[in-house]
Amino acid sequence: MVTRGFEPCLVLYPLAEWDTWAEKVSALPTAQPEARQLVRLVFSGAAECELDKLGRINVPAYLREYAGLGAEATLVGVGTRFEIWDRTRWNENRAVVERDGVDIASQLDRYGI
């Protein structure tokens, strides 16, 4: 499954991971406007994609537009899922992280890891 990411990228989930994520999103309280918006964002952008004979996926146009995908894309492994970025945006994102000197150890500690 592929859907919108929180940044201008796409998130590609193996089906089992998507099912776990979708179950959590579906359990959000529908009485809260922010939760309803998140549910809409996640599910309205979701599309099931199959690999073709060459191992490619056909990403729907509305998702390519959302992520600003151009001629070149970058596939980034992120734990149990993948992110698909326009190559230029990915390089810009990575440059900001590298320029700002993200202290990975401090961030992991903040999250209890």
C-alpha cells in the first residue's frame, strides 16, 4: 500500500504493516475533528500497488503530484516501511539534517531508546 507521508513524500507499506497501521488509525476517536482529518488524509490517499514484471510499482498520479515526484525518485528504507521522495527534495532534506548536525544519540535518548 502507498499513501501520503507527513512530509511531501509517499509512504509504501508491506500489506501486513499497512493492516497494523490502518487498524490504529481506524481506532482514532471520530468525535475529535483532528482525528477525523487524519483518518481522511491517510485513507483517502491510500492505494494498493502491485509490482509489475520488472519490479516497478505504478504510483497513482494524485500521489505523485502530492509528493512532487519528478523524473527521479529516491526510495528510502525506514524500518518496516519505505518512503518515496522526489530526489531533489530528498537531497534537500538530507542536507538540512546534515547541516544542522542532528544529535542522533540525544534524540534516541529522548525517546527512551
